[in-house]
Amino acid sequence: NSVAIAAAYGSVSAVTFVTAISFLEMQGHSFSGHMVAVMALMEAPAIIVGVILIRMYSKKSATEQPSKLSEVIKHSFTNGSVLLIIGSLIIGLLASDKAALGIKPFTTDIFKGFLAIFLLDMGIVSGRKLGDFFKSGFFAIIIPLINGCIVAYLSQYVTTDIGNRFIFAVLASSASYIAVPAAMKIAVPKANPGIFLPMALAVTFPFNITFGMPIYLSIVLAG
């Protein structure tokens, strides 16, 4: 369970990233397109580190058998969400601006409508699991808040762009509830998804979009 939680909070949330973009646009700020690639690159390493951690702990227990590293690494890179992100990067690299205009009605015009519907569905799912907040909600709020605030401040030494700094902070504070649970199902089959999944989905995600993002942006603007 500890390894699964570590992997979830070491990875990032693509949905939180998309929500952060909309929040940033409403505040009148922009960000660089390469931050999408940064988000994609930050997702898989946490899964690999989680596998390494479980292998380290498995050596200390005679009842636990370490998973095959090659199998889990392969799964982490071929997982549906990761594959879509990497595939979109390749498509974006090969496509021209003219080609992008052809799908603008789908990717731009109705984007916010689909986002609103998706977030409503996520809210319903999260609401059904809010009972787990009393078991692990404290960690699911404190750790993302600490990570987000620290990166929001330290990001000024990496870039001066307000939008990029904000995105860095949001990525650091987010937790994965799609790619990591799928990978942990193979790497750590005994981990209880009823613990780390509600933490990321029912607590961290709504906290970040409700309270975290305004806090991170205020730190970035103050710096």
C-alpha cells in the first residue's frame, strides 16, 4: 500500500493538467506548448520507481515475490493513458498547423463543454468515496500542498514564465489515478486500490482544483 501511494503521488494527473490550463486561461495567462511534453515525461518514471521500491521491500519478506521488472516497465509504457499521451506527442510533431486547423472544432470549440461533463462525472465518483477521507485524507491534502508550494517557489530558478511555473507547481502537486493504478495492479497486486485511488481521486484532485491552484498561482505571482 505504501509503494502504491508513493507511485500515485510521484506521478502526475493529466486531468488536473487539463483543468489547470483552463484555470490559467481564465486568469489571462498563457503557457508554453512544451509543457504538455513535460507532463507526459513525468508520468512514467514514478511507476518505474514504484516497481523498484516494491522489489527492494520484497527482498525483506519471504512471502512476497518480486514482480518481473521488464513486464511492469513494458506495461507502464503501453498503458492506454500513457500510450495516448506519447502518441499525441508524435502526432503533434508530425502534423502541421494547417492539419491542426482541420480538427479545431473538436479540440478547441467544444473542449470546455466536454471538460465540464468529465469533471462532473469525476465529482460523482469522488463523492461516493469521500468516506475514505477520514482514513487517509490528511496525507492526501498536506503532501500535495507542500509539493505544489515548494515547486511554485523554486520554479523561478528554472523559468520566469508565469504560466510555465504554475503548470510545474500543479504537476508536482497532482497524483495519478489512471495510469498508476493500472500499473500497480500488475506490480503490486496485494495493494488495496481502495486506499490510494480514493486518496488521489476523491481528495487530492478536488482539493487541487478548488484550493490548490489559486494558492500556487498566488505564490508564482508573488515570486
